Amino acid sequence: MPIYNNETDEIIIKKKKTSKALVIFNIIELFLIAIIVILFYVTIPLTSTKVLYIPKGSTNNIISYLNKTGFEMNIVDKVILKNLGYIQSGWIDINENKLSKMDFLYKLTTSKAALKSITLIPGETSYIFLKQLAQRFNLSEEKLFEVYDKHAYKIDGNILADTYSLPYGMKEEHMILYLFSQSNKRYQALSEKIFGYYDKRKWYNYLSLASVIQKEAASIDEMPIVSSVVHNRIKKGMRLQMDGTLNYGKYSHVKVTAQRIREDDSSYNTYKNVGIPKDPVCAVSLNAIKAAIFPVKSNYLYFVKDNRTGLHKFSNSYAKHINNINSNRGVKKEYTKIKNNEDEIDKEAKTIMQSDISSQKPTSIKELWGNVK
């Protein structure tokens, strides 16, 4: 009897071991099958736009949104995403049209904000720039103008001429406030470097002068010379009489005619008004600001564009100015932008533009603003 009992026990033990091994094998098999299925699933090809909008919210809400937009997400995606990390919201740059499901899920958690660049060209007006901004970022032009007018310190010049990389999906108010903020930081930093402090009212006086220079100068090296003409004319009580100041706002690219000069009663009409316009004419570059603050020393009062070079001929008398105008007659416009003979004033202007501004002494422009309240 005991022998038979031992044999029975051994059989039972063997059966238990076999059953346990079978269970373990089945579990391993199921696990491997699951891994194979998941591996197959995450390698499924997927098509997406390069730039994708992801709403704010929980993972469940985002998956629900992606399902509605045709990405066919499920619980597997939810588990993978929760293990990968935080899902980016807003417009993100996937940077690929065709990728695997796993690559797509990974990019949802790692892609950076989708950015688009726009350049505010030196000399361009805010009126034109806001229209370009609306078109490029698919924004409301009316709303952009409304927000701009609400927050602008001056009619123009509130945004520094530069290239800006802005995210998709930024609303009109956020975009305008961002551009104002970034420009003001740049203005403040430059002012503190030159003057040691930032006086916004005083700074915008310089911006108004810089905008005249920006509109009139044919090159960066000419800017300090044009600046000197402005200073010299005003010190003598002469009107500036510069066409560029009438290329403000919507008239940015409109040819100035005798009729415009007669009919325009704005402060931008320097044929009628003495001094600088009370608001900047346009967006300005840092170079134009530098020239406004550091004009070259000259006795020039007039300038006219040279048909041969596209640069300006400067003079200190009306008679010489008329001779320079007459010398253009019959001369084909080539605009080489090359000045073969540089005088001392030309060299000084170049030195100003190439020097470190912190080592230069600013010129006072107090006398230029007698007509500006």
C-alpha cells in the first residue's frame, strides 16, 4: 500500500508541475503575442500634416480629438503616450507627412511649437505690416488693427524692423503684445547702453528722426549724413521738405505728388510743417536709430539721388543742389551703390556706423522738438 501511495503522489506532483509549466508557457506565449501585436501596431504607417494642432486637455481628451480628426487612436496609444510623457499643445511641428504610429506618438510628446517667420522690412509702415501679418498667419486684419491701436504708444515705430519667428495659433492680441514687448526690450537695452537709462518719450523722439533717415538714406553708410542734414535744416529754421515723410501708413509705397503735398495736412507733411513728424513714419532698423543719435558733423543742407550710383549727392547751398539735380539729366539710372570718391565726411559716417555705440557721445536733439508736444 505505501508503495502505491508514493507512486500516486509522484504522479500528482508531476501533473501539477506540468500544469504549472503549461500555465507559465501560456502566459509567456500570450505576452510574446501581445508584444508582437504591439510591435506590429506601432509600425503601422500613418499620414499626417507636417504642422498639427493639439488642443489643451487631458490625454483622453486629446486622443478623442485626434480620433475625430482621422488618426484612429485607441487604448494602446493612450498607454504609450502616458509612458512617453507630456503631450504638447498648440500648433506643433511634426516635420513629416508619412511616419509610423510610434514615431507619431513620440513626436506628439517631443515636437516643438510650429513657427513661421515674418520680416518687418526697415522703412515699412505698421499699416502694411499688419496686413502682411494677417495674411501670413491667417488672422483677422480688423482685430489686428483694433489691438494695435489700443496698445500702441505711437502711430508707428512700435515694432522694431526685424525678422520674427512666431508660433501658429497665436491670437491677434497675444501677437501684437508680443511684438510690442520684444521691441520695447530691444529699445530699452540699446537706450541703456547709450544713455544709461530708458526714457520712452525721449526714445520715440529719436525713433521719429530715425524713421525720416530710414525713408531717405540710400545706404547704411549714408544714414549719419542724412541725419546731419535733418539737424542742420532744423537749426536754421528750414522745413525738411522730404518726400519720404509722406510715405506713412497706407501711403507707404505711393509716389508723392505735388497734389499730395498741397492736400496732406498731417504732421508727416514736412513741406508744410517745421521739424520732425510727431510720430515715427515707419518701422526703423537699429542702424537708423544709431544714425539719429550720432549724426556726422557736416554743413550739408540738401541732397539728391545720383542716377549713376543710386546714392545721394550732398551739398551745403541751393545753387550746388540745383547743379547736382541738373547733372542727372540724360543720365541713365544704374544705381550701382558704389561711391568711387569718398571724402572725409563719408569716412566719418562709416566710422560712426562701425564703431561701438557705448564709446560715442550722443548728440542732443532737444532743439529739434520745438514743434512736438
